[in-house]
Amino acid sequence: MDIKPIAYVRSDFTGKFGIPRQSGVVPELVAYVVFEPEYRSREALRGIEGFDYIWLIWEFSENRGRGWSPTVRPPRLGGNVRQGVFATRSPFRPNGLGLSSVKLDSVADTPDGPALRILGADLMDGTPVYDIKPYIEADMHPGARCGFASGEWQRRLRVDFPAALLELLPEDRRAACAAVLEQDPRPAYQDDPGRVYGLGFAGYNLRFTVDGGVLTVIEVEPDGGKED
């Protein structure tokens, strides 16, 4: 089967570093699904506004050509325990497809036609989207076992974001940025208080350190792209 993107994601993440580990973890994040010209049809979206959530089927496009492994090291297990790739959501898969359940906020009119305004997406800017499906009641399975992915993510941080630096960000991005940092964007195996990390977000580059459960933002510069 030959498939091609029907749309691309526009989000505040210019790189993979800092993207939430799952969709819905940071509901303050706003992104858009912008359709390719041949799919910019209101008719193709008829009825979608009746759903609160949608499924996006997309590609781990940054991993093209990197191959796959039968076992991977899930971050939730500290990056030290191997699990089968099909028991995880690792990007290193035989077919680099991802699946995200995101909140549908609205269908927005844009210069590029009707676009989907979504909340809580775990997607990098430019991510190709191959299909969209509505989230329905049959998708819910209360009480289902979640294996090693059960429970809350254990690494959460208190964020020290000096007001003078926070005010450099657009006002409508500040809450989302703070929430992303609170989720601890570092790889699970890194815990070096002397290391300075960089995160590209909303056209800015943030630099921060982490020590004793506290993340401290030390610099905010326009025009991000220096992610570590």
C-alpha cells in the first residue's frame, strides 16, 4: 500500500527534545493540523466538530532510515530495562508510525484552508499526518491493564522560571512552556546538576539546569534551534 501525508502538524516544538512523552500530558499545548492542498475540503471534515477527541496517525519523520530494534529501552523504566518494541511506543519501529489521541478544539479557517486546532499534542512541528479518525466510546476500556506504563510518570520537577525571563515569551505560550518543563524533558538516564540543557519552543531557545528536583531557567533567547 502506498500512503502519503494528508496534512502536517504546526506546533511550537522545533526539535524532538522536550516534546511530552504522550499526548494529553500537557493540555495547554496548542497545535494545528494543516491539510495538503488536495485535502483542504470542508466536506472532508463534515461532522468532525461533534467529537471532543480525534486520533492522529503520523510518522516519526526524524527517524527515517535509522532502522529498528526488536527491543528498546522505555524512558518510563529509566532507560535501563529492555522491552519488546511492540510492547512500547518507541519511534524505532519497522514502520515509523505514531498514534496520538488529541483534543479537538475547533476547525479553524486559515490562509491554508480549514485546519484542525488541537490541544495536548505530543508532536514536532512539520510532523506528517497520514490519517485522522474520531475518538469514540468503543475506544475507552475502563480498568484495562497498562503493563509497565501504569501510573504517573515519576519524574516531575518544580520549575523556577524568573519573571523577567518568562515575560520574554509570548503571553499565550507561557503556561504551556512551564508545563512542558515541569514534565522533565531530560532523558531518563540523565541527572547531572552541572549540565545546561537547551529547548527550542515557540521560536525561542530556553536554557536550563536541573538540581534536586528543581528546574531553573537561566536564559531565553529568540529564534531557537540550539537544542542539546
